[in-house]
Amino acid sequence: MISLLIAACALLQDVPPKKAPGAALFDELIRKTNALQSFVAVYRASRPESSERITVRMEYLAPDNMKLDFSGSTIVSMRAGVMDLRSAVAGEPPNFVHVPMAEMASERSLALAAVVHTEFPALAKEWTSTWDCGGQLLLSVSPSADGTAENMDLSLSYACPRKALLGWLETLPAGGAGSSQDDEHMVFPTPGGGVVTLNTRSGFVESLAKKNENGEAAFRLESLDVAPKLTVESFAVPAPSAAAVDGSAPFAGRWHEMLTAMGGRRFVGWVSERVADKKLAWDADARVHARKALGVLYTDGIALESQPWMAATQDRVEKFATWLAQRYAALPAGDKAKREEIDATIKEARATLVKTLDQMLENRVAGLNIPEETVPDAELRQSLLELEQGATRSAFAKALHEPAVASFDERIERVKR
């Protein structure tokens, strides 16, 4: 089964992992495929329990145009860092996405550079203002919910930093379980018992296959042209229909969340490097400035990524306020019991909002992690993690918790007047 994963997401890449056997081969494949000026790869997916055959057409034109076409039902395009999606899957409402991912990444990168330069002026030249980002094609395999099958996700991502145009040239060898099949192929086992076959001359995945009692589910390369004549215009997507649902805001929110995480990872790694090369003493003063930098990063990030949630929450509050107004209008004069009942309902709704926000914060803090590869020194890593946790709590309160609760209180007060 093929399921589309639009990686709003970007890859959160740390310091490159230790090289597995054959790393030189993959470095050369990355160099070779990154140098391609264009290509068209056509894959065909099939399942034994279905006669449906899905065709996936993958196109690329240097430097920054790529497209995935899933049998015409879903088209994903990345042009100059702008993600466009058009989807019209049977049984679901049509939807579209239009998000300027590169522009958003650039704005966040410049904002982070500004605060780092402010807090660490003596080290300003040590911080690069831009991120080395770019579009990337990804392939991932995961077991189905019941463990009886595997899901193959083929997607476009905007990676920061981007090492490989073909993302699987990083992820496949990272598992360390590949083996040579012959002079031109390597095979990699999947978590659910399938096999990925990679052509070690072209760098493209030739197949992903898994057998079960019903037969073989497979995703196979049908054709590959590494020098097609493509035009920029061919990467345009059709205009969305009037009935299409706009998913741009949630997608952009998720991308901002990824950018915040990437910025935090990059900053703590930078601090680690400066401490290691003796350019920064990790004392109380440095910790204060680091906390301020992280505070700005997370305050800006949480405010931006939470916009869809805030809009949806305000819509629910507005509906609740309308209902309350109707209840107050119908309230008999002097009916103290009914008024107390309405007040209790308001109190419960507010408590639910606060509980939801508290849980969102705890989930976010629990997910914070600084890998050893990013900050090798254990004591420094723990210190930075504590700063990041504290900055996250303060930023969440300022950017989301307090505005959300204040908006609720203000709207309810207007109903009571």
C-alpha cells in the first residue's frame, strides 16, 4: 500500500552519523545524483489483493523543481521552495496546499541570526545567517497498524540542511543492514520483512517488495531517464477547484514547528562547538544569553505554528459564547440557580481550555531532546536541555497559553455585559 506523506516537514538532521560500511559508495552516489540536471523516474505499485495499479511519476529539473504524480489523483510539486499539493482521492473532499517553505525558512533563519548576534556579539561572525536547505525526495517504510503489512511513503520534503537530493541515499545506509546482491545492487531489509533493492550505479531504488500468503506487494521502477528535456512550466499544478479544502494553514503550522526544532538543534550545536573550541566560556553569563536566544526562537515559533490552533479554538469559543448569550437571554429574572448553573458551565469550559494547554505544553517539553551527536559533552548537554525546557515553558505561556485564556475571558465578559 502506498500512502502519501507530505513532509511539512523537513528533515531534522544532526551531525552526520558514523559511516557504515560502504559509506564511500553512498557519498559518491549522493555526489553523482546531486549533480543531475534532470530526471524522470516512473514507478508502478501493486498489491496481490487488488487489481489496482498505481503509477508514480517522479520528475526533477535543477536546481529546485521537483514533482510527484500519483496516478493523477494526487500531485505534489516543489518549485523554488514553494510546496503545492493537489489531491482528489475518491471518497474524500478535494484539497490543496500552497506553502512558501523556502521563504519561511529564510525568515526564521534571519530572525534567529539577529538574536544570536545580539546575545553573542563577539561571536557574530561564527554564526551563519542562512541555512543550507533544499528540496528532497524521500522514501520510508513502516509496519501497518496490525503488523501484517507495510506502508511505503514516498514524499517531497524541504530539508535543512539537505545533503542528498535522493533522501534514501542517507536513510538506507544509516540502518547499517545493507548487503551487496551483485555488482550493481544492494538490498536492505525492511522492518516488516520486505526488501528494498537499490541500484548502486544510478542511486535509484529499483524495488520494494514483500511476500505474504496472498502473493507479493511490490513497488518497482519501470523506467528511468536521467537526461529528459523538461521545462519549468511542466512543474506547475492545476488551480484548485472551488470545492477544494485549503490545507495550507495546518501545513504551514507544522512547517513552523519543524523550523523551530531545527533552529533549537542548530543553536545548541553551535554553542557546543564554541565551548569546545574555547571561544565561549559556559558560565552564568553565557547561560543567560543562551536562554534569551532560545526564548526568542521559541516565542516566535510557537506563536507562528499555533495560528491554526488558535483560529480553531476562537471559533469554538465564539460558538460557545453565542450559546451562552441565548441562555442568558432566556434566564428568568432572579433565577439564582439557573445563573449559577451557567456560571458553572463557563468555569468548566475555561478549565478544559487550561487543561488542554497544559497538556500541550507538557507533551512539547517531554519531546525535547538533544542528541549526543549534537552536543557530545554530557554536562553541557544537560545544561542546554534545561535551558531549552525553561525557554519553552516561558515562550509557551507568552505566545499561546496567556493569549488563549485571555481571549476566552474577554469574549465571555462581553456576553455577560
